[in-house]
Amino acid sequence: MPPGRRHPCCCRSTRCGRRPGRLIRPRAAGSASRAEPPAHHPAPPWARPPIANRGSESILSVEEELAKGGFTTGSMRQMLFTNRSRVAELAAADTARMCAAFPGGMAPSAGGPVDVTPACAALSTWDHTYSLDSRGSLLFERFIMRLVPSAPVPASLPWKVPFDPRNPLTTPNTLDIDRANVQQAFGDAAAELRAANIPLDARLGDHQTVTRGGQRIPLPGGSWQMGILNVIHPVWHPLAGNVEVATGTTYLQVVGFGGSACPNVTTLLASSQSADPTSPYHADQTAMFSTGQWVPSRFCEESILASPALRVVRLTKK
């Protein structure tokens, strides 16, 4: 971080291996119009490629916070657990309209018409996040994964409005719901959930979990294809749905410098600290990650002394 720049930053990793994360460093409040000098001459607008879904969500989330007056450590922590899907922001409303337009509530699929009536109601009221209580998110993700199972950019979806390099964060948009392959992908996703005995309007937290010490802990977040800051990759089984979260967010850290010598630091290790199932630290922070809680890190004497878990051991010479 350049000298003299005091604002919260966040280091995060989206792989299970403990490796350096990406630094999210927003500009200071009031400097939204002051661009950092480019490291090289930027490409002309017509030559710029589409931005990946997660990159767009990162930029838009930062700009939204700057428009509110800048970042605090609290708003940074909240942003990382918003679990908003950039793809859902662009395509969920179109998907809900397509669902409502199927004759008799029956969507086409490879195995024949599928009743998607419960899905239509869930999608129409979904807030486009992958929070534990969201309904419609699981079906939407399976739908998108059938359209573009491995593509990293929104341009890979069948859009009516193509990518415009002059509006890179809001284009492409308007899902082409009149295409037969789009309608069948939705029906196939619905059939996929039914084969796994999962309701089409299922609560995400009931079907996206990780096992710690025999306990199933629900996890918020979604795959990187969905354009979510909080990346979670569950393993899908055709007859059981998401059986276990395999990879995803690991270490989170938010640091704020508020003018004092003591920084405001919170961290979270989503996988918890111990691989030993008998350890009290095997699942403690995973449970905190599930509910969006953070661990305060104490670097200064004042904060150390204020810790409710403080234990002082005095060593004396024998």
C-alpha cells in the first residue's frame, strides 16, 4: 500500500490452498474521479475484451461504496458477505419472465415437459444473492451452468444486447429467452433438481454445506461463473445434489487505519484452523463464516488487554 494512503483493504483467497489472496484496495473517499496512473497505455475501447463476471461485481461493489461516501471496515466486511451474483443481476429477471411464460407452467427438457411452477414464484421474488435463505438461486446456478459450464465471461451467454466496450460493466445484457436451447437448459436444470429430490424453490443453505466433525455447516456464496465475490464450489451428484463443498473462500482479512497507531483488524479462516476433528478449532471459524461473523485480531496492548479470552501467565525464575 503506498505511503500515506489510509483506508481499509482486504486480502482474500478463493482457493482452498493457503496462498496469497487478491488485494482489494478502494480509492479513498472523495477521490472517485481521480484515476490511478496506468502502468501501460490502455487499449482503445473497441479493442478491450469483456470483463469477467466477478471482476464486474468487484468494480461495481467498490463504486457503490464510494458513492455512499467511502469505505469503513464495517462496510468492507459487509460487502464481502453480500453474496450478490452479477450474472443474476443481468439475467435473473429475464429468466423469471421466461419461466412465467411457459404454457401451463411446463418447461421443455431433454426428458419431456417439466413442471416449473414453484420455480417461477421463487425467481420472481429472489434478491439475486447466494445467501443461506435465498430461494431460486440453486436452480438459477444449475441453469447457467448448463448454458456455459466453464466460460469465465458474461459474453458467453446468449444475450440480445452484446458487449459494448464503452459500457463494459453493464453489457452484455438481456438474456435471449426465445431461443430453444435456453428454454431447454432451464427445463433440464429443473429436471436435474427433481432427480436429486430438491425442490425448485429450495433454500440454498439446505443444499450447500460442508462437513466438519460429522456436522453439516451451510455455506453462503456460489461458483465463480456466477460473478460472486464469495466463491464457493460444491460437488454436484446427479442423485443427491450438492453433496459437499470442495473449494472456495479460505482466508479473509479486513484492515482499517483510523488515524490511531492501533489498526482495526478482523480476520476469518473459513476452513477453520485445525484438521483434527477432535480439536475445538476444527469447525469454529467455519461456523462463523456460515453466519458472516469475524474474528478480531489484537495487535496493540489496549486491544489485547480488552480481550474477554485473555489469560496471563507469569513466568518466574526458579
